[in-house]
Amino acid sequence: MKPIQLSLLLICLALLVGCDRVITVAPVPYDGAVSIQSLITPGQVATAYIFRAVPYFDASISSNQLVARTAVVTLTNAENRETLRLDSTFNAVRCEYDYYFKGQRPVRAGQTYTLTVQVNGQTFTASATTTQRKATIDSVGYTSSYRDVYGEHEGVLVTFTDPVGVGDYYRYQMNRVIPDTVIRAETVISPCSIGKTTYVQEVGRSVYDDRNSDGTRQQIAVEPAFKHKQGQVAYIKLLTIDRNIFQFYDNLDRQKLAQFNPFVEPVYLTKPGQFGAGAVGVFGAYAVSDSVRFVYPE
């Protein structure tokens, strides 16, 4: 190596060593918010999931530790007022209990409901109206490969005709029983499901609007949340959701998209929503279509 080359190499090494710095970033004080999610539909009792929020990087806390157990949750319409009580259901997929507040009276169609949550000395309210129309599924199908912003997937195809009238918003749902082992898309097996049959309800992560195509036939493709076997039977439903539900879950989907695409502007869910500045979440209403039987062809 020539002297000038050696000198340049030593200079570069010195610069690299000189750029090595340990930077300690003090976390910004976090003013905890409340998370509220409650979706109601006629014929079913109301449920509400109330949690306290924590900083994004605080991964040591389980969801059950975040349940706002002392919250007072009420649901009111023009005729009745009821208090939702803390209840739980065992989740075989996650091997833990899901905690939520549950009502006693079935929700009625054509009514405006107000949800009130009192927690940590604060009161949050929001309203929703159960006037959504049931959609009709024309057909269901399957594709072994389709591509979206998250990559290439297999998918269930749902074809339906958007009713003529006001704009509509939709969400997909699949109900099925998975025998023996519950295997999520990332091939994680739940130890709580081994040797058992497990009922699962998959709700699509994405929501859809009619895209100003009033009265036209539309098709959506949805990636299954769990693995399956050939011949397995499932039942597909289409939820007609209100604008409150659409906006909230569309923002969630856009927030996730921002993690994969640096050119997408993040959606900050901490901005005031239905419940004001002290809480994030949604209170909305939806209608459920009749189910359509689907058999996995492969």
C-alpha cells in the first residue's frame, strides 16, 4: 500500500471512530389515555372494551393488566338505560381471558344509543344509530394468490351488490370451527387448543366503502387469519357498518400501512375523535348479512 493510500485509510478510520457516540434519549412524559371500543348490532346485547393506554414501547404489560375494571359503563336510548357489567370469555387462541363490559338487553333496530363511560374521574360519551341495511352476498369464492400492499396472499372472495341509496360501508366476517390446533397465519400454534375444537370468528382488518359505485356489484378479497385444511367449512357474513366504525378502522389500517411504506403519511389516532381528547376509540352500529356457506377448495 502506498503511503498516501495508507494515510487516507487512517484518516477514514479516525473519522469513523470519532463519529461513535452514545446518545441517551429521555422518554417524553406520557399522559395516559383511555381506549374505548364498542360496536352494537340489533338482536345482540351490547359489549364495550375499556382499557387504559400505555406507551408504544412498553411491551411488558399484558392486555388483561390494562382493563379499566372500575369503569362505569352505561348504554341509553329513548326507552331504557342499562349498566354494562364486567364479564369475560376465554380466548383459546391467545390462551387468556378477554375482558369486556356486557349489557343484558338486546339492541333494537332503528334506535339511537348513547354510550357513557366514567373512568379515572373523566366522563366520555358518544352516540350511534342502528339504521344500517343488511347486505346480500351474491357469491363467495377462493383465490390461491392475490396481492395487496402487505404482500401476496391466498384470499376468500366475496361478491355482493351494493344497495341503491345512501353510501354504505362494509366489513368482512368469517365464522368457523378449527379442529385440534389453532394455527394463525404466522404458523403459531396455541397450546390451549391442542386436542380440542375451537370456534373462531375472523373479522377483516380492512373496511370498505362503496367507492361512489351506488347499486353496482362489487368484490372484495380477504386474507384468512388462520390456517386451514382442504374441505374445511366456514360461514361468511358481510357487515354493513356506520361511518364511525369505518373511519376508526380505516385509520388503523392506514396507521399500519405507514409502517411499511415511508411515503405514506401516518395517521395519528391520538387526535380528538368521538370521545374527545382524553380517549381514543369508537362507538358504532352495524347490521349483519345472512351467512353463506364456504368450503376451502385446497
